[in-house]
Amino acid sequence: MENPSVQQPYYRSLTRKMFIAIITVSFIPVFLVSATIFYQFRTSYREKIFVHLTEMVQKHTTNIDMFLMNKLSDIRYLSRSAGFNNLSNEAFLQNTLTIMQQEYGSVFVDIGVIDDLGKQVAYAGPYHLAKADYTDADWFQKAMNSQFFISDVFLGLRGVPHFIIAVRNNRDGKPWILRATIDFEAFNSLVAKIRVGETGFAFIINREGSFQTNPVFNVISNKELYMSIFHRETAFEKPDAVHITEQADKFGKKNIYVGALLKNEDWLLIYQQDSADAFSKLNQTQAFSIIIFMLGGIGIVIMAFILSGRMANRIAAADSEKEMLHQQVIETGKLASVGELAAGIAHEINNPVAIMVEEAGWIQDLLEEEEFQASENFSEFKRALVQIKTQGTRCKDITYKLLSFARKTDSRIQDIQINDLINDLIALSDQRGKYNMVEIRSQLAENLPLLRLSVSELQQVFLNLINNAIDAMERKGGKLFICTRQEDRHVVVEMVDTGSGISEANLSRIFDPFFTTKPVGKGTGLGLAICYGIIRKMGGEIKVRSTLNVGTTFTICLPMPEENRTPEPAESFMDSKRGTVNYFNPS
């Protein structure tokens, strides 16, 4: 029912003012706090990335310098210890190279001894460089003017990238040089393995801008930018300084550049990485924060809308609740009328049933006369009369139960052996089960204690559950398994069928009165509600588990009398960890 006051201008204006006030008071603190936290986090994260890249480049620069210095030390030691006479002997030189390659791997490609005129007097290696003339070689001129020299990477006479480590010594007042070629691939691998993320890589250039290693990606277009880093006077004020900067290249893409000098400041190790790649986690966090902020904003707007309209809708909510209560009263009245009608019908049925039972007894007495005993169908008459009396008595018990349910009368209590009761009901329902292709199996525990309960009530509960199980399997057939066991202070009865199962939406409603999934005219929706009431009145409990297209399990726990309550563990037929039924073993 709509509240008419909500439509008045005053309430509409009040709703808008409350909405704006809630939005303002909520958003301003959230925005300020979120912006402050994110700014501090962003600054801290960027500093952390810069420090990490700086330390990484510094570490690899030290490793590369140590590699070069170690190889130089090896050549200097060989030059001092072996001397010109031994090293100028090609057999000795070849043997020395073999030993060095065994010791250090393929780092040393070849070794040569060169006199003061630039003539190679001895050579050991895979190339035909014996008697090579290095008089005009740039590296030879520089090596003659220093005690030791490490050249840039060049092609030379062999036509492949390499660089030379040369050591100068004197003999009889004349200088001579021992030089070794370092394998370019071994040196290049030291730099190529510097990879971070998807775009981070490193390379080395010299002061002329020539690449001393092969870059992983094409970086020729940024050569001018690299040289500006190399020749920046303030970039490397200390010998081990590392310079880091973030700027856009000529294509507008922002990159991080980290530079460090090595080889006596002749080379520059440059590490490059896309800023988006380096800060990918930060960008993801930023995007996630924006999404969270937007979701929070949407939540605030929704809550502001709800809260601002709640007071204006208070009267409408009260009227709606009053209308619902009125409907519930009507439904309760209908339920009471149905109960009274059921009691009347049960009472009316009880009388003809009693007459039927009495008449059956009278006919049975007549059959004792000799003229009837000689009949060929005498035994069949007696069997039919016994069945009429049995079913009549059962009808009388059911109508008594219905009267008890409708009028709150007391049920008759007596000692019950639960297994006998179940066996009787299985025998009674077996014919209907066979007709519907349903096989009824039982596994009943022995030596179960007697229960003090109502026989007719339990008959009604079990028979209702058996009939429901058969109805669930009537189209395709299946199996119904009934088992009993003792658990602590209860006797447990389980009924497991392989029917169509119950959906999750209906599972919580199956014990509600008048709720049924059967077609119109086939079910009233009272069966399980009555069963639930009977078991609860007995002090027991009824539970249900079901899976669509797999089956349904009803578990009934009945309390034992006080004198029989002795704890006795029993193995359950259900796998409690998996919650699956394992009764129906194909074997």
C-alpha cells in the first residue's frame, strides 16, 4: 500500500536534502583518506622499484668488472710467470691455451705473443693468424702505451665480434705484448641474462656510442638518449655511482633508464624497462583501488537513497505489515477450517469402516458352518476376510490419528520393535513397488531396544515416506533402501531412494503444510508436514538430504526409553566426510 504522504512536496524535499547530506558527509572523508593513502603508497612503491633496479645494476656492474679484472689477472700472471722465451714457443703456447680452456671453459678463444714491431711471433688458437701484423691496429697502439689494456669489441682480422686483453712486458729493453681474445658470446651472456619483467633488459655501449653487447630489443633509435646519459657530468660524480631516470623516448613511450660505468669508465652499462611494465603491480593496485572506490561510492549512493527514503516510507511499511498480518490471519482461519473438516470426514469414515469390520467378522463366523467349508474357494474366502479386517483396522487407526492431529487428542503409546514394524510395511508396500519397478531393500540392525511410541503414528510416518519414494521413482523405477541402527541414545531409521531428488529451492519447504511438488489432484502437501509434527512430538528428529537426479535420503532419529539408553557406537551407512550414499553396490 503506497503512503500518500510520500507524494507530498515536503517529504520529497526532505528526501533530497537527506540524500545530499549523507553523500557529502560520506564521500569527503573517504576521498581524502583514500587519496592520501594512495599517494603515499605510490611514492613508496616507486622508490622501492628505483632502489631495487639501482642495486641490481650496481651488482651486475661489479660482476662484469670482476670478470674483466679476473681475465686480465690471468694474462698478467701468465706473462710474468712464463716469460717471452716460453710463450714465443707455439707448442708451449698451445699447451697453455688448452690448460686455460680446460680451467676456464671457452672464455679464452686464442693467445698471441707480439713483438715491439707489431708482428705476432707466436699464436695458439682456431684462426690462421700466425705472423699477423698489428702495427696499424688501434688496440696495439694503445696497448704499447700502457701496462695493460682491454679493448672495445671489434671485428678485426677474424671478422667476428671480440675484444682483446693485452699485457705489456719488457725483454732486453724492448717491449712485447701477450694478448688474449675473450669469447664474445660468453661475455655477452653476462649482460643478456639481466632481465626483469617482460621488457627489462641491459646492454653496454662505449664512449662513442658503439654497442659492446647485443641488445635483446632494437634500441638503435634511442642512441642519442643513451649518449646524453653517458656524458652527463652530474650523473656519475662518484666512481661507483648509478644514475637512474625516467623519461619518454622519441615515440612518446615512457621508460626507466639505469646507467653505471665500468671498465675504468670506458663503458656504460644501461638497463632499460618500460615504465608500465616496471610499475605494473602499482598500476594494477591503482585500477583495483579505483574499482573498490567506485563500488564503495555506489554502495554509499544506494545506502543514502535507502536511508533518505526510509523515514518517508515508514507509514507505508507499517500499512504493508498490517495487510500481511491480516492475510496471515485469513490463512490461519482457512487452515483451522480444513482441520475441522478433516476431523469431521475422519469421524464419518470411522463409522462405515467399523461396520465393515463387524460384517467381516460375522461372515467369518458363517464360514465356520459345514456347508461353506466344503466350498472350493473356502481358503480364499478366509484370506479375503482376514485382509478386510486387517485393512479395516488400519483405516480405523489412521482415522484415529487424523482425529488426534486435528483435535490434539492423545495418541496410544505402546512398546514397539521397530524392525518388525518396518518389515510389515515393506510387505504391505512391496506389491506397489513391483508395479512401479521399485526394488525395496532393507538392512536392519539386530537387537535394537524396544521403543515406547505410537504404532499407528510411526506406521503413518514410514508409510508416507515409502509412498513418496515410490512416487519419485514411478516413471523410471529404482531402488529404495531402508536401514536401522543404534546411535548413542537413539534408534536411527534411514530411507534412501534413487528418485529424481529435490531441488535446493524446495528442500527447505518440504515440511511446510500444503506445499507439494506433485501434480494437482495427486498430493495435498500435508503428508510430510504431519510426519514432521509426529516425529517432533515423539522427541525425535527428521532430516532430509537430496541431490537432483541422484536421490533423496530421509533420516529419522527416535529417542530410546530411559532404561534402554546405553551408549553403543555403531557404524553409519553414510560416508560422513563425502555425504554420499554407498548403499547401492552393483555387486
